[in-house]
Amino acid sequence: VPAALAATVDRAIQVHGAAGLSNDFPLAYASVMARALRIVDGPDEVHLRTISRDEMRPYVIRKKRAATEARDAREGREGGGR
């Protein structure tokens, strides 16, 4: 959200030209607030990593379980060692 806000405000400033940075429009203030929001919100990479880790967790667990079962089958064990 902070990146989208910053991009939108930046585009609005571009459309208004130099007037976008004057006190005639609230865009200069919005630009400062958008930048502050990006700093407070933290790095986007951290959010993306957290989301991807949460989304991938079921698949990683299944893969580990399948690898354990395959290893147990090769070694002649039954029941997955549980």
C-alpha cells in the first residue's frame, strides 16, 4: 500500500508540474506523508518474504513428509517412524 500511495502521489505531482510542489495543492504534503509511511511500514521485501513463507508452509511440510517416507521405505521401515 505505501508503494502504491507513493507512486500515485508522484504521478499526480508529475501531472501538475512545478505547481504540484507548491502550497497551491496538497501534493507536496502528501508526498512527504507517503515517504514517511514507506519508512514506518518497513521494507517491502520483509512483507513479501513473510507472505511467501506463510503461503509455502503447507507445501514444504508435505515435501518433508514425503522425503521422510521415501527414506523410510528405502530403509525398510514402516509407519514413517512416528
